[in-house]
Amino acid sequence: MKRSTFSLLAPAFALTAAIALPLQAEENTALTLYNQNFAVVRQTIPLDLQSGTTPLEFANVTAQLEPDSVVLRDPAGKIALQILEQNYRNDPVSEPLLLSLYEGQTIDFKVNTASGEPRIVSGKIIRSGYAPQRRDPYGNPVYNVAPTQPLIEVDGKLQFSLPGQPLFPALKGDTILKPTLTWQIHSPAAAKLDAELAYITGGMTWEASYNVVSPEESDILALVGWITMKNESGKTFENARIKLMAGDVSKIQPNQLRVRGGLAALDNMTMSSLAPQVTEKSFDEYHLYSLPLATTLRDQETKQVEFINANNVNSKRLYVYDGMQIDWNQYRGYSMENMRNNENLGVEQNTKVAVVREFKNSKENNLGLPLPKGRVRFYRQDTADNRLEFTGENTIDHTPKDETVRIFTGNAFDIVGGRLRTDYKADTSRKTIDESFEITLRNHKKEPVEVVITEHLFRWFTWEITAKSDPFVKTAAQVMEFRVKVAPDEEKKVTYTVRYTW
């Protein structure tokens, strides 16, 4: 009698005593992705319950499902499902797993030969080398036991490798082909219903990214926002309805941000002319974005969807000089009093003048949509050949509508700053420190510029400016700003004296 064999290269089906639930119409699948590497999955599954206890099996879940997050319910609220037992299996059949199931037994191996005619050899599996594994919150395999080499006995001799492709006699009855949920559900009477299965899974995330384009001689922007979704959950979702939750949702799990984006073209389209649109609404303390059409999100796939397209966005370019440069790592463990009384602290200088892009996220400025956190890339169109040149990038945090967005994009080439302390007097008996500074700005551009000078009054909480060359504004408890105009090829000096008291 010829023995039946099973190869991992051929399709096969697992045997189980539970009733296998059929896969559902894909339009019944819904996802809500969070930008913290997890998602909520909702699927509709038909239940045909017997009177008493019904064993059920559903093999259409992800490889990173959180078992204690599973909810199985009647969405109509008419039938209360009593789940006596739930099991989550995430050990789909694989060659190492099957080898472990046949340890101590002899199976056939197919060996390829130089003539092209394969031959069959028998080998006893002394050790499979299989190591059970789990996954970390990022979806990466983490082995509980380090895998080892398989050990096979062929013709009375041991070898640390497989002699060929293993041909397994049959699948064991408790093996599975996909991650699987099984239940024991009790019902006082027979019932049929379309139940909702919902669970949290890792391995899925989304990010926002923005491409901003402006002409060479203008600060009027065209802004295109992209949603980038990535699926590493181990499951493909066909024609799923997808929502995206933006905000800092509390989740006991490591955070992860990956950012990708596509290059937007400068065109004449407006937000109102695009259809269909990603829609947005407030939800609890967060914002929920809904994709207009069902879409397929395959396992190991990165998908992008445009969610905002705005033109004629007014912006302002700011030059900011923050001249104090302190390596705070050198002063770890210092008390506030030691910092205050350290005469040499704060005399290092930074000569770079930062370029900051600023615009209002308002409806009047052709925006007004809550902007999820993400990377913002800036391009300018070169008038010589109408091609786009990359001019800087940075990230923004979640930004509500009607708030101002400020983004550092780099350092100015033709504007140079300098910061010099000109005087320092400490009077310990009167508990005062007087400190004077001179800030110098040199503008080598062909046009005048306005520079915001930021000064940090770090020595103590109580301070006053006793002398100044220019007006200033207090912007925080220990921060003030000067706004000065610098003509082409001009050197501008700003001086002030601060007195600290305690």
C-alpha cells in the first residue's frame, strides 16, 4: 500500500473538530489604524449556534492579534453570546514545526540529482531544530529558545542538515495553516446571526507627510498631504473600509514613527475640486479621518492616499537667531544655585541664523483641517527651468485648525550672527548678578531682512532688563525676543543688560 505524503509546496487542509467559519464578503471588513503601530479590526462573521455548546474556529485573523482584546458580539444586541473558552493559535504549519511533530520518526526526503531525476531517501528525525517564537510589538520574531540545527539519521549516520526536501506523511490533526481563533460558545437555544468580531492587532500603522511647493520669488505655498499606511500584521485585508485615528491615544506599547511621502506637483487644483475626499471629524479627544472608498491593504504593503490639497496658502519666512549655545549634558547634576553662580556658563555662541517657515492653519488661509503629525518637505520652483529643488524638511506635531505652524527648515547662508558677553558682575551680599551682552547680525543678502533674536535668561527666575538698545518682548518666563531689521550688507548690533535677584 502506497503511503500518502504531504509537502509544504502543495496545498493541504488542517483537520479540526471545531466548525470552521466561512470567510466573509470583504466589504464587511473595517479597520481603524492608529499612528502608534496598532489597529482595530472589525469583521462580520455568521454564527450558526446549536442549543448548548458549539465549537467554532475562525482562521482569518492577523499574526499580531492581542488575544485579550477580542470582542465577539451581536451588533443588534438581541443575542447575548456566552463564550466559555477562547483560544488563539499563532503557530501556522511550517517545515520546522512539522519536523518537530515527527521527531523520533522516519520520513521520506526528496533529493535532487545531477541527472534531474529525484530520488527518495529515508531519514529519522533525531532533532528538528524548531524553536517556538513570539513577536515583539513591532512584529519582529523573538525566539524563546534559540533555534538549533536539525539532526537527521540516514543509513545509520547522523548529519546536521536535511538530506533533501521533507515529504511528510500527513498533517497532524492539531496543526493550523493560518493564525486562528477558536471558541466554545454556549447558547440556550439554536440561533443564527451575523456577529461582529473586533480585536486590536499590532503591525499596522499610518503616518502623515506633507509636500510644500512655492515659487522662487514668493511665499505663497501649495500644500499636499499624504496618508501612508503600512501593514505588517501578517494578513491581507480585501476591500476594507479604513479609518485613521490621529492623536496621542494612551496605549501600553512602544511608539514608532516611520515617515514616507510622495512628490507633489505644483498645479491649479483646489481642495473643493477634488473628489472623493478624505473626510475628518472630531472623535472623543482625537480626530478621525475616513477614506472615501474601500481599499485593499495587503500584508507587507505600504499604501499612500492623498488627504489634503491646498493652494494659495499664505506663509511667512522668519529668520531666528538663538545665539546662546550650551551643552547641558556637561551640567547634569548641577543645582539651580550652582548654575546661577557659574560665571562661565552661557558664554558659548552659535553663529547660525535659523530659517523658519510659518503659516496659519485656517480656512481663510485655504487650510483649516486638523493636521496629523508627520514630516513636512519644502520645495521651491527654480524659475530658470521650472524644476523643483528641495529646500528643507522637518516634522510637525498634531496641529488643530486655526493654530499657527512653525517649521525650522535649515540655516541661512547669507545671514550670520554673533553673541558676546561684555560684562559680568556678581554681588553675593546683595544677591544680584548683572550681565551684559552684545548681539551682532550681518546681512550679506541683496534685500533687507527681519531677524528675531531669542535670548534665554536662564540664571534665575527673577530678572529685569536694566539697559537695552532695542525694544523687546517677553515671550516666556525666562525668554525674550528682539525683532530687528537689517539692511543689505549692514551689520546690526543689539545690546542689553539683565539683573538677576534672589
